[in-house]
Amino acid sequence: MLSFKSVLIVITSFLICSCDDRFRPLEHLVSYHEALARSKLIQLEELETDSHLSLLRLPDLRDRTMPLSKFDIGLLEFLSLQRCDVGLVAGERNSILGRVMPSSQRFLYELKIIKAIEQCTIENESLMTKLQGVVRTKRAELPKAFANAMWSGEEAAGFFSLSNGMISMSPERSQYQALVSTFSELVIIGENLQTLPNLSNKVFEAYLKVMLDSEYGGRLLVTLQVLATRLEYATNAIEAVDVNAANCQAPIAYLKQQFTKYYIKIIQPYMARVNRVAYQVLPNLKELGNVASEEPEALKRFFSQFDENTNTVWGRYKQASIRHAQAWSHLFEQCGISLKTN
């Protein structure tokens, strides 16, 4: 698990040595806090880094990979299958390279071998019975093979890495439309595994590369955690403001200026972009994460961070954003100040 303090150390290191705007959200949040702290009404306590703020890393490979059955045939059986594609496909799997094929290629192999067996005319009744059993097993294992292809490769490790900072503040670089489209296609594949979708190596590997290049999963977790913590930090101070006639003059006017300058013009639009993409990606991520009913427990726990519950990373962020907006609204209402901005 990566604690919130560790995340801040990583991000701060990048801020010192990089001008990459992926790490600017934290700068703006810190500036927001500093501006609020200059008001005599705001008392910001030390920012806590409790253990409940920890993020779960993607489990180790052995803890996120599901075993698949092997298809072993003898020499005589192999020779009798040379008249159809079964022998060719099985030969590829049993080659030196085939024995170490990555999980994405293993998934494609499973599709190919099932198709090959089902399309092969076999006169040997004993061999036919054996292969029919192989097909039943492999069809039942397709969800596992697909889940392994999605989550057991380097693409998933890159997608969920917590070392790449936050989602960019750039509207252009935070759209992730290629990822949104790719996840939609992958969900369709996952929903139609039993139809043995015609999926080329080039197309499937391209989908996984989009995942890898986006780095979205890890960036989203870090972004949600930082935003939730920083919003809660400011909200606690805003809710504690003592509202009276004197404070509702210049002191509140100053806070309204900072609210507009930082929250309305910078932080809120950024959060809106984060939300827009998350609401498109997370439902599909959940679908893909639930393809295999026997998913490893460690992987289930990891994916639960994206659930709607208030005690998850995503749920906590949503609660923090609502509470923060309500705190400002309540404060300004007490002083009779409109939230309308110029």
C-alpha cells in the first residue's frame, strides 16, 4: 500500500524537477490553502496523513493471474490432426515461444484452439470425445483467459502505476477519448466471449497499448486521493468559521475573492474534467473487472477502490467535493452573499 504521505513525496519530487503540468493540480491546491490561510477567519490545522488514506497497488503478478488448463496431445493424436488447424494451432502453443507467450497471446490462442477443434472433422471417436471435453473446459475458462489478458500484462502495470502523478490540468491531455473508446470495445468482447469473437493480434494488442499509454488508472487514484484530502482539509476550516456581523464584511469579501480565483476558476473546472472522464471509464472498468467470477481476492480488493461506496477512493472524493461546495454555500448564505460570479 502507498500512503498519502508517500504519494505527496513522489509528486513533490516531480514538482521540483519537472515543469510537466500533470503535477500542477497540487500546486494550485496548495496555493488555494495558502490564500485561505491568510484570512483571520480560517484556521488550517496540520494536514493529517492517516493510514486510511493509503492506496492499494496493483497486486503482484502471481496474485492477479488465474491458472488455465493445458491442452496436451500425444504424437499420434497430433499427426491425426494435421488435416485441420488443430494440429497447427496446438503446435504453435507447444513451441519454445508458445510456452512463454504473454497472457494477451494466450487469450487469443484459447479462441483459436476452440475454433479449430469445433471446425475440425475427426473420425477417431476416442479423440473426438477427448477434444469435446477440451472445448467445454476452454469455453468455461474464456473469462479467466480474458481477465488474465487484461490484468496480468505490463499494460495493466503501466495503466495502474501510482508513480505517474496526477491527471493533467490540460483540457486536451485529460480527455482520454482513445481510452474511453477502447474500453467500450473491450467490454463488448468480454460480453461476447462465447461467440468466439474474431479478434486479430494487431487489434487486441493495440487496445492494450492504449491502456498502457494512458496511465489513467493510477493517475485517477492519485488525483482522487489528493483532491479528497485537500478538499476535506479546507472544508474543515471553512465549516469552523465563526459567522457574525463583523466577519461578514471585509473578511468574508476576501474569502469570496479566493473562492472565485482558485475554486471556481481553477479547481472546479479541473474536477469537472476529471469527473466527466471517470463517469465514462469507471463503469466499463467495473464490467471488465467482473468478467471472471473467480477473480483473485487481491484483485477484487484493488478494484474496490473505484466503487461508489463512501469508504472507497472514488466514493470519498465525491463526498469531499459535495461537502466542500456545501460548506462554501452555507458560509456565504449566512452572510447574505450571492454565489454568482462575474
